[in-house]
Amino acid sequence: VQLQASGGGLVRTGDSLRLSCKASGRTFSNNAMGWFRQGPGQEREFVATIGWRGGRTNYANSVKGRFTISRDNAKNTVYLQMNSLKPEDTAVYYCAAGRRPFSGNYSSDYNYWGQGTQVTVSS
């Protein structure tokens, strides 16, 4: 089972990026999916989660209104659209598959993790 995150890069303040995370080895259409991030010298933190059908989402306050999580179960892929990026969004972004159809904000709610993709936002 593998979660392959992609789409990171170096952008400027106010720019947008779209991260993708494709699962292989099994389907996660019955599982929540989430994004977490870890900035330099920081703990990994929750960013967003989406329920198994895509109808229920939850976001960290720091990204609410700027980031949008979505999923395409036919493609076994979850996305994170990031708009109005700020330097404090600089981090390695990880996708994760939840243990249940709906998962929370804790790392322990997820049992499969991708390798991470670097997002760097310059001021």
C-alpha cells in the first residue's frame, strides 16, 4: 500500500498550489483521507480531512477559507487546493488514510501515510 503525494513546490505569497495524493495497492474509498503538515522545527499538525464520500470536510483554523480538500474515489486520489499561500504555510505536506469513514484531527486517526511533498512559500 502506497500513498504518493505530489504537487509541492516553491511559490510566492498569494500564489496557489494543488497537491495530489494517489493511493495504490488498495482502495480507500471507504476511508477518510487527510492532509497534515510539518514545518521546520515544528510538530506535525492537522490541515484538513474529508469523509469517505467527500461530503464532510474539516479544516484547521489556520487554513480555513484558503484550502479546499477534495477526493475522486474513482481515481483513488485526494487533493488539497491551496490558495492565498502565506510563508507560514511552508512545510512538508503529508497525506494520510483514515482508519474509519470519518476521521478526526489526530495523527492516530490515520494508519497509512504518504512520503510528503515540500511546499515553500517565499515572502
